[in-house]
Amino acid sequence: MTVATPALEDWVGRQQTVLDTISPVQVRQMAATLNDAARMQRPDMAPLPAGWHWLYFNPLEVQSLLGEDGHPQRGSFLPPVDLPRRMWAGSRLTWHGSFHVGASVNKASEIVKVTRKTGRTGEMVFVTVAHRYSNAADDQALLLTEEHDIVYRGMPSEPEKAALLAVAEQIRSGVHSFERTGEHSLAVNADAVMLYRYSAATFNGHRIHYDADYCRSVEGYPGRVVHGPLIATLLLGFMENQVAPGARIQSFEFRAMRPTFDLSGFHLHASKTAVANVWQLWSTNNTGHTGIEASVTLQ
């Protein structure tokens, strides 16, 4: 008797809950990675900076159950999408409270959407997961709601590989021109060591962020790919520490537009909008084109 394979859409509605403690260990690791000497010495400084919750609640899987890309194999909580490349496509977040070191926090997740699309680079599958973070000591104390978009794609075509190689040549030649520049901007250098340290702090085994040979020979990237959530965290920190110091983040959303590589530095940008307390944020990649498009609302 043949058992029918469940459709990817059948994963909509699947739920899981993860309990984690906001440990000072990851805070110190992240602070060291971002040159925050004060927080490295005092990891219990409150509140946790926006975006640093991504250091926690990450999947733990035994080595034998990892895929070639370093991610846990699919088909348990996440659907068994057969497209090999996986990327963080974007997120939408609203803060209702603050994360504090030492707190136990529940992360309740549900798959809310599975969408198939065909783009200029071929077939894609988008999976949207909704997360609710709440204080475990008081489950009614909601801290954060988040929607996370994951995109799965096929291996790069020959034209896509050629285009990526052309980008690499442009980067190495030093050709750079900002697509647009914000009222505020900041240069960032995310080298191989920073990418490795962020992968370690988040227990992220995805090989595109630290294995240069895998990037080039398997997925067709010319260099290590800077993590989307790392760039998002840098944008949030840019907002909190330099653009509007002392302000609190109410909501934030971002969408990945183009990859950024460790082949050279990149930039963060911020500009005020016509709406009160709303700022437009973006990163420009190694050649000056928009890498991540974002917006933030301050309390």
C-alpha cells in the first residue's frame, strides 16, 4: 500500500513551543562580536537590545540529522520543501515588553502560510512562521510577536552564477556607488570572524555563513553570506545607539533584497519619514545596492 506524501500546505497550522532562558553567555558573546565592551562586562544591563532575542530559541539537532547545508533536516516542524537553498527572507516584529537576562521565556510558533511562486531565478517556496514570546513565569506577559518569512530556492542556474561572479569582480575592483544614501549612515565591516562568531552565538550551522568552499562550489556564492538577522540587528542597534539614542523600538520590519558578502564592507542607512516616530532603514551591500529594506517605529 502506498502512503500519499502530505502536501506542503498541510503543514499550515503546525505548532511548537520552545522554552529558553535568557542566558548572559550569549549576551556576552554578542557584545564581544559587536564591540560592546560595557555590555560584555555587564550582560545583565536591561533591557536586552532589540534583535538580540534571535540569540535564543534556535533549533538543536543531533549531528546525524543535519542536512548538507548544516540546517536540521526538514519534515518535522518545518515542511519538507525539496528546494535545497534556504534563506531568511524577512520579518515583522512588535514589542510588547522587554527581555531580561535570567528570565525564562516561552516561544510559541505556528506555521501560518506556505506559498509557491515562480520568479526570474526559478521556483520558490515561502514559509511564514508566527512566533509569540511570553514570560514563562506569567504566560500572559507577552513580550514580542513576530512573523518570520523563510524562502527556499533551487540551486543557481548558470546565468545566476555568472551574475554572482560579475558582482564579485566588481567588489574586488573597488567599484562602489550608493543606490541611495540616508540622512544617517554607518560603515560596517562584517568579516569572516564576525560571521563565525554570530553563527556560534546563535548556534546556526548554515554553511553559507562560514564555509567559503561550500558557498562557492555548492550554492554558487562568491563569498560567505552575511546573515540577514545580523544585518537587521545592526540596523536596530544603529537606531537605538546612534540615530535616536535612548529611544525604544515599538515595531520593526525588514525584507531581504540582495545578499551581502564578506568580500568587503557595507553600510547602514536611516532617514526620517513624514510619519511621526517612523524611520526608514536600509543596508547597502558591497556594491552600494540595497541589501535589506526596513522600517522602524519608535515608542
